[in-house]
Amino acid sequence: MTLDLHIIRQAEQVIRQYIHQTPVLSSDTLNRQTGSQLHFKCENFQKSGSFKIRGACYSVLSLPVELAQKGVVAHSVGNHGGALALIAKLRNIPVSIVVPSDAPSVKIDAIRQYGAEVIICDPTMEARESTSLQIVEEKGATYIPPFDSYPVMTGQGTLGLELFKQIDNIDAVVVPVGGGGLISGISYAIKALNPAIEVIGVEPTAANFAAQSLAAGTLCESKNSQLKTIADGLAAGTGKLTLPFIKKYVDELLVVDDELIVEAMELIWTRMKIIVEPAAAAALAAVLKHSDRFHRRNTVLIMTGGNVNLNRLPWS
Amino acid sequence: MTLDLHIIRQAEQVIRQYIHQTPVLSSDTLNRQTGSQLHFKCENFQKSGSFKIRGACYSVLSLPVELAQKGVVAHSVGNHGGALALIAKLRNIPVSIVVPSDAPSVKIDAIRQYGAEVIICDPTMEARESTSLQIVEEKGATYIPPFDSYPVMTGQGTLGLELFKQIDNIDAVVVPVGGGGLISGISYAIKALNPAIEVIGVEPTAANFAAQSLAAGTLCESKNSQLKTIADGLAAGTGKLTLPFIKKYVDELLVVDDELIVEAMELIWTRMKIIVEPAAAAALAAVLKHSDRFHRRNTVLIMTGGNVNLNRLPWS
């Protein structure tokens, strides 16, 4: 398997009834401030509150029926877990989400609210993986990875197709990079449609694993399961399957400090009155830091999600 | 002078180039939770962050040129001050905003950022009014009231016309009530177009001056300039000009407690990922409290604005 434009188009048809076509917003103030024409693609308004529903949805829908009925499993305390829980509920199949015991209770509650079985494990990556594997073996459930999987990358790629329908004359697309599932799908789809469009990845300085991996020519993973960046959605190491797509289709990777991410997040909240998570704000942070690079260009910023703990905002 | 549908239509043409046609959003989750079909009219995305730009804009644009060039003045620490400052700047005329010395510095800074001259006065309503009057006399500037003025009410009435263009088969419109400028304009326009549509006003329990005034048959004003409700935008007493319109065109006034307003605000932020101020959330609070009344009905909720101090959220 690999990525394929024809299959991404099929995925778009298949997942359409389960997701929103999210709006693209703009802000005169932020255009003036950056000197660019910014188009904010609002996946924070997406079902489950993030783009992750696209990949989770296509993964579930492309399972054979007998397999799907045995259920799906993921380990996640973030957007992937919520997205998988939601789509499993909509399809009426069992879903188990493995969460580490140190996960914030608000996040665990959110996953439970979607109707998922929540299984608490020790707060290590090994425990998360072994607990997930155990459920796969016991129940015959299918493990759905958060990013390093072709069905997931295909689902995220539908976002690239959608941009083309909504925005004319795109010059550049700025994509926050965590494990790389989103930017793999988007960059593949966009370059297939128009290779002249630049695809720029953004990583937090403290978690620039994609840039490190490209430089080293081998996967540099997160050694530490503790968060090193405010943009928790971007704290993952790059995937084995995603890295080759980043190498081939992404024009440049930029890094941004947490301080600038928080500043960008506050600008978006204050000026645009929309709630985006730090990972999404990283895209604007990159434009603020490299404004010359985006000057007068039609620049699309992927607002990856809006799932934020409203009791703990980074500026208060 | 009075309100007139023909003039509201003219106002709509005149102010069009200075304001946004704001989107109408919906939420499957909130529809399920309330049993209603909710249409959120997002004036939180409006220029200056609230609907107040409509009335301020029409007030400024309907001034004779020689008068406009002498400038405009208002006393406000809220949305009206920001809106007037913005439209005056866009029209390149002088603007002075009188603010009491106890106003939060973030609000004063926001008004300054729009380019207005800020004049600090003692924190009493008398001082605010006398200081404004002084500027009117010294500069020949025109005082623009926040709500009790036909041009202001006419400008807010354009929101009623806009709803008709955007939403089919409206059953009810729920409007937060402060001084009554917004609900006067909207209810007048809506009843002129379709008297079968219900217009429901919402007041905070601690500031239900419109209901009190209707019951007493005379204006019951706010005796205390201190805020009594989290919905500071709704803390004003009803106007002399607005009360007769509320009496004639509004079907019912509902009250909601601050606790429910905060709950509604958190629901909108969490579920819809948009930033609305407490005054806006009061509309959803009324639907939550009286869900039977709105059951299965196409209900429009006016999201009046989104200007919130992000460092001091009511639930944290």
C-alpha cells in the first residue's frame, strides 16, 4: 500500500456523510499585521473538534464488516482518541481507548462521553502499546494508529482536496507537524494536483523530530514521554511511513518557539473569536516569524483543532 | 423620527461596505441537547467584535458632512465605544471616548488601539455624561448614544433584515436585552416582514430593567453603576425611546441567572469553538431554561459579541 490520489478521492466520498466541510475564515487585521493573505481552514470546527476524524473515519470505514464488528482500539489522550471514539459510536461498533493514568481527567471524560470504553494503563509508552495489543488479541479488535498508517494518511489527505474546492490561487499551505500523518496526506494530494503550491511544515522547537529525522536520515523519536511543548498535539515523533512523504513532498520545515505559539494563539482568539489549540496556532506563529516568506502570498493555515482545556489557558 | 422599514433597508445599503455579513452557525450537539433547531447569528465575528458597529456606523454616516468633520463622542467602556472608535477611524473623523477611571485597562487600550482619543473621568454616570457634554460644547462634536437613538436603533435593525436573507422558516428570534437598542431594531424589522415570527428578549435576573419597566409602566433604571451581572453588556437600564418598541413588538421577556449564563457560555465555547461574551450566552441560557418553549422550532440566537477578557474567564 501507499498513498494514491484516486483513493484519497474515494475516501472523500466515503467519509463525507460523517464529517463537516469546515469553513475557511480570514481576518483583515491579521492580513494587515502579517502582510499576507491568510486563509484559516477551520478544522477546529470539525466533528470531534479536530481533523483527526478524517483519518479515523476512513480507517474504520475501510475495515471489512466482520472485522469492524469486533471493534477498534487506540491509545491516545488527545484528538485521535476522541475522533475514533466518535466515529465508532456513529458506526455502532465497539471501541476501546487506552489512556495513561496521568492523563488529565477532562480528556478522559471527553473520550467517555463519546461512548468509548476507557482503559487506564501505566503512564509509559510501553504500557500503552502492550495494553492495546492485549485488547487486540483478546477481542480481535483492530488497532488504529494515530498517524503511521496509510488509511489514516489517506483520510487526512482529503483535507488537501477540500482546500482546492474552497480557495482559489493558493500559493502556500502551512501545516503543523506532529507524527506527520496530516502533512503526508495533504502534501501528497496537493502536489498531485498542483506541484507549484508550496507545502510548509511547522514544528515546535522542542519537538522538531521531522527536521531532526530528515537531517539524520533516520527516525529520531521522542525519548521522553513528558511534554516538552505547549503544543501537545505536536509532541509525537515522526512515523516510519510518514517520513518518506515529508522528505519527498514537503518544501520546508520551520520551527517555532512556544512563546510565539502562545502569542499567535492569543491573536487568533482575540482577533478572530475562534478557539484553536496551540498546535493550530503554530501555523500562524510560523507566518509571524517568517513574514517575508509569505508576503503578499495566498497562504492557507491549517487550524488543526480546538480542543483546549478552558480552565488552563497558557496566558493566564 | 421613528423607526421605518424603508429607512432600515437604506441603512443596510449604506453601512454594507463597513461591516461583515456574519455567518450563521449551528451545532448538532446543542440541537440534540435542547431539542430545538438553533441558528447562531455570529455578530461576535462582526467588525469591532460586536453588533454595535451597525448602529454606530449608521449614526456616523447619517450625520451631515460638516457636522461629522467636527467629530463624535461617546461614553462607554464596552462595545459601543470600540465600535464608534473604529467607524470614526474608517471615516477619518475625530472621535473621543469618555471612560471612567475604574475601567479595566485592557478595555481602555482596545479603544486607544482603534485610534480614539480616550478621556478619563470620575467613575460616576454623572461625570461620564457631563464630560461628554463638555466635549460636545468645546468641539462641536456630536454625541452618539449607545442605544437610545433612532439612528442607532435603525442600524441595529439591519440585523433583522440580514436574518431573513440567511435563514429560512424562522420560528423565533432570541435577543439579549441591555438598553434595548438591538431588540427594538430587530423586533421592528422582523414584525414588519413577518408578524408570525416570535421575538423573545432575554435579561439577566439582576438587571431585568425592561421587564420591570413594562410592569411598572415607567422607566426603571439601574440605580447602581456597579455591575450586578456577569453579562456586563446587559447591565444598562432600558431607554426612553426603546421601551415603547419593546412593549409593542417583543412577544416575551425571559430572565436568566448568571450561573446559567456561564454554563451556556462554556457550552458554546466548548462545543462550537467560538468565543462569545456572556451577554451572547444569555440567549442560549434562555433556551436551556425554557427548552419546551423552543422544542423543534427554528430558533435564531443573536450572538451579540465576542469581546471577552481572556485573562479572566468566568469558570476559572
